[in-house]
Amino acid sequence: MDHSTSPPPTPPPQQGALSAPSHVYYFEVGPGTWQGTFTFRVTDWRRLVGSGVGPRNLLLVLAMTITQRLTGAARLTSTIVAHPEEGPFGVADNAVRLSRFAITLYDLRERYELDPDGISVLVHAAERFGPVPNVLTRSFTYPAKIRDGGSASTYYMPLLGAPWTAKYQVSADRSRLAGTLSSQWATATEDATRVSGPARSAPA
């Protein structure tokens, strides 16, 4: 399995904006609010300790592990807003929140900048662990690729001090999204269902 943060070479550009996989994924499938569950599990503690992620990330991993063992899967909410008129090929915003018993465990805001090749995406992200604003925060940028004509995606993201590969697949009726995130020492899953149609404005 490829755990690097470098995506594979981009195939030849798509013919016509209407058929671009990234437009299908972010402008047709994605917009709206999705809700579901998030799970996290360390698969190799020895490799984690020796990976050099640093004390801060080790504590965050430990906190996530204990929380999941005590309370179960986290609640996932994601709201995607499309802006096809912005940028050279359109952009989309995503607000992601992981919570348990109404307490925010993780907050992520992302902006997806679509490349004119119709497949490549540059993601600008700002994350926060825990419920307290301006604490345990970080901003970063990473690449992504849209696959299968706009029904799947792969993100190459740096998380918790390590490179992760996240793969998502949309159901045939476009009502569900399943994702698997993996690193050399942990794995996570996301399973979400659309609960509302396209959002009209970015979430606060």
C-alpha cells in the first residue's frame, strides 16, 4: 500500500469541463450535509513509538484511542459547499466535525482547488483537536486525485506527524460515502450518508 504524500502521475486531461471527474465529485455528488461515523485504531504501537511523530502527536493518538475505546465511534458531520465560478476550474469548501456526546473532538476546514486537468486537487486545510478554540491547531496543504469518473477519490495527507492515504468511494445512488484512511501504524474509517441537499452557503 502506498503511504507516501506524493500522488501518482496524472492521466491525460479530460475533454470538456462538464465531464471532468473533479466537477462530478465536488459539484454534483458532494454538495450538502453528510452524517455518519468515524473510527480510529492503532495497528502497530511499536512502529508508532519509533516513527518520530513527536510527543504532541503521541498524546493525541493516545487520547483518540482511549476516547474510542470508552465511548465508541465518533459522530461525523461534513458540509460541502461548491463554488464552480471561483478559481481557474472551480473550488469547494468542506467543514468537518467529529464529536461525541455533543463535544467536539476534531474540527477540520478544507478548501479544494480544482486543477484544469479535471483530476488533480490542491487541498488547503485548517484543523483543531479538541473543543477549545485556538489550541492544538494547524494549517497545511496537500494533494488529492479524483478517480473513476468522479465516484472516488484519493487524498495524500499529513496527519498526526505521519503521511496518510485516504481513499473514498461514493455509492451508486450517490447517497453514501465510505472512506478508509491508513498510515504505517494506524487505520481509520468514515461511513457517511447524505442528510440534506446542496448547501447554499459556507457553514459558520
